[in-house]
Amino acid sequence: MSRTYPKILRNRKNRIARRLKARFWPEQPTPMFTASNIHYEMADKAQAVVCGGMGAIPLMCQRIGLVDDLNEKVNVLKRHLPYHESDHVLNLSYNIMAGGVRLEDIELRRNDENYLNGLGAQRIPDPTTAGDFTRRFAPEDTLALMEAINASRQRVWNLQPEGFLNEAVIDVDGTLAGTLGQCKEGMDISYNGVWGYHPLIVSLANTKEVLYLVNRPANAPSHEGAVEWMERAITLVRPHAGSIFIRGDTDFSFTGKFDPWEDAAVKFVFGMDAHPTLVKLAGGLPESSWRGLERVERPLQTEPRARPENVKERIVQEREFVNQRLESEQVADLEYKPGKCARPYRLVIVRKNISVEKGEDYLFPEIRYFFYITNRRDLASPAVVQQAQERCDQENVIAQLKGGVNAMRMPVDNLQSNWAYMVMTALAWNLKAWFGLLMPEKNRGAEVVKMEFRSFVQRLILFPAQIIRTGRKVIYRIMSYNGWLPDFFATWESLRELRV
């Protein structure tokens, strides 16, 4: 195997470093962008793709056994003429990974000879065939698809260093996925007037992976059917986790499951609705029970800077809108036994002292209570609040599913087919996480795990490469440079040697 690429990478890195070196520029007579005499030609023999990083993704899928898992566990085709289940599933995922946004973009991949050569494919399904494949799925088929993905996921986890999941943190939430379609079976209208669906997302906070994704009508409550999928997530992570910690908002405080989770050594923290009983308990606490709540600030990544003017606050005052300003926060905790529980749990209460103002005039004070119920007695009260609010990071995962991989576009015609499409395209998000977890340099891998999907595609997938087919090999000859290419090559070499 040729090892010339480290020298090439080093030379390209040095060249770009010289071009970008800080210097004191004299006044320039012309703009920096000077290209004016540009010509286009068609290459006759040389063939290339813009997504030069794609070759490593199928290699990873083969090495971790994903292709075999999909073909063994997902059985929706009676005959393979000519495609297998893995071809259909990965066709949708690879389309997103290669920069596609919607189902129709598969047609661009399908008519790109170099893309097909790079994947070693004679042909791939067209958008219509891909859509028809999703319509073959019943709920049990989509579950089989998710479990096939999870089988490969566990092999990736098995390759991680010891202590990888000392505490597995499972987050659960629902989100609205609207659609402008009028004939999509299973759609409904949500509480705020949005027509569409209401997917449930169960994710692993440690790696941002989506463990389970469930489609539901838009009028379904957030917690509907959530217990089953939370239990499945617990079962999935248990062999790999030192401990398990579940987080959710007020909709997911299933008090009937607290005792079984406590018996199974599952930790949890959930919000609780501020119903009159809890408000009365909080109001009856002596003042000595309350302590100031200090928020943990994130460390600055740069030098401290002067805080900019709060433009929104200024406009609110100038126009004399009613404004609510947080004056202070206190925290207290007590033992509380929900009606469906046989034992008490720790109830952490946050008291917010709010000043209600209009313009610059003070109107009246207001006190609001926020409640969190948990079986964690190893944390101080502020740390429990911090853990509960860190669950909000799952909103970033949901945003990536919506705007990064576009898994919630709902492009097909019914609830079940859109569910299947959602899982197949969300696989691209999990492939990104697995690529980071399999990087030899763990610090760089951690950056990839946290990276937004489009950033990952731009850095590690979308660089031009010449496609050369020779003998039994398909060669991706990289034709550009960025700072992630050394890590890419290191991961590619590691994947070539991987056996699971």
C-alpha cells in the first residue's frame, strides 16, 4: 500500500500555512478576487466526485456488520430484483451523507457515474423506487430496522475504551414535524395549529446518537407510548453502561415507573408540573430551607470581552411592554411520595423571584416554582437542577435531525412510510457519530461526535477525489486539502484493519 499521502498532506498543509501567514499588507490596488479569464472544459478520461470522503462510510458499514444486519433483520422484500434491503436503506442514508437534502436528490447520485463507481454499484434505486420501499414498512418492520442499526451500534460501543459509558445518559422528548401536504395518512393537527406529525426521540446524551425514533400523529401527547421506548433504550445500553440515567421534562415523569426503575438501579430526573399540591408544599417551607442557586457558567473559549448592549431589553423598556425580570433564584429539596409510588423520592424545588415591570416602572413581584423529581441523592440540589436543564441539549440533536439530515421532511404519503424514511435518513446522523467514535485520535473523534452534521459533511465528506478503477481496487485520489484529512486517513486505515 502506498504511503506517499503523509508527505503530500504535509506539503499541502505547509503551502496553505504560508499563504495564510499573518502579515502587514500594503494598500492593494486591486481586489483579492482577481479570476477573470476562466474557461471550462470536460475531462475525457479523468473522473472525479465532489464527495471524496464517501468511500470510508461504506467501508465502515461493512466492517461493523451493518450491511449484514440490515439484510438479516429487515425482511420487507420477497425477491431481490436487483436490490437488497441494505441497498435501499443505505441509499437514503448515503444520499444525505453525500450532501443531498431531499428524496429527489437521489436522482443526482443515480446519474453520477463516478459516485456509482466509488460505491462499487452498477446502479442505485431512483427516488420513486426509494419512496415505494418505505411504503412496504409495517410498525414491526421499522422496529426491526432500528434493532438492526442497534446491533451494529453495540459493536461500535464494544470497540470503545474502558469507561466509555461510565454513566449512560438517556434523554427523551417529542417534537412537532409539520407538513404542508393535505393527503398524508396519519397526520393530524397539533395543540398550536400545526398539521403534521409528532415524533418521539430517545437519544444518548454521551454521543448524541439517536437510539429510537418513533412517528406519531401531531395531536399525540409528548409522553404517548414513551415508556416502551425508554425501556428498550435501558435494555440497549445496560451491557455497556456502569450506570444509567434518564432525563425528561414534565411530560415524561411516569411516576408509576419510578419504583421499578429504582429497583433496577436506574437513576432519573424529570420535571414535575407545578400543580397546587406541590406549590402548597413549596410555599409552606421555612425560609431557612432555601439556599441561593448559583448557575454553573461554561468556561470561556476565548478572552473575556465586554458584554454587548441588550438591544431587546432596551426596546422593551422604550415601548413600555410588560416585562418580567428575574431578580434571584433559590433552591430547596424535600421528600415527596407520588400517588403511584410506594416510596418517597427527592423533590428539588427552584423558586424564582420575578419583577414584573412596564417600561421603567415597577409593577409587582411574582414568585414561580419549578419542580424536579429524582432518585439521585449523590448530587447537591444545584447539581440536580443543572442535570435537568442540560437535557435541553437534546434540542440540538432534534435540530440536527430536522435541519441537518432533514429526517423530518415527511416526503412520503403516510405515517408508517414517513417513520421508515425518518429512521433511514437519521442513520446518517448515527454514522457520523460512529465515524467519530472509531477515530484513532480520541480527542479529534470527540470533536466529530459533537460536530453539527453539515460541518461534518463539509470537513470529512465533501472534498474532491478522482475515482480510479484498476484491477480489483477502487481508488479515491484526493485532490484537495483541509486540516481534517490526516484524521480521515488515519480513520480509513484503522477501518481497513477492523474486524468485529
